[in-house]
Amino acid sequence: MADQEIDSRGGFDVIAFVFGIGALLAAGFVLTGGDYWPDFLDLRWVVAGGAIVIGLGLLAGSVLRQRR
């Protein structure tokens, strides 16, 4: 076990980035009381768009992992 080399991959983590941006948006929404949320942007569409982005990211990650 000691001779096995751990494969550490550096780089950009898209999933962590998306969740980080989402957390920042949620914190900003809560801190401002929702006063600065744009009227043209419905929260349901934001959640649906986030789910699509995360789903596509997970799908792409599984396809790329299978090719290796």
C-alpha cells in the first residue's frame, strides 16, 4: 500500500464552483432580504437552470471518467 502512488488531479472543479456561486447568491439574497433580487429573474428558473447545469456536469464527468 505504501508503494501505491496517489493520483492527485489538480485543476478547476466545476461542481464546487457552481455550488460556491449558488451559496454566494443565496447568502446575498438572505442578507438583503430579497430587496435587490431582479424582478425579471424568477427564482424557479434559477433553480431549474442550476439543476440542468449540475446534471450536465455530472453526466459529462461520468462519460469522461469512463473513457480513461
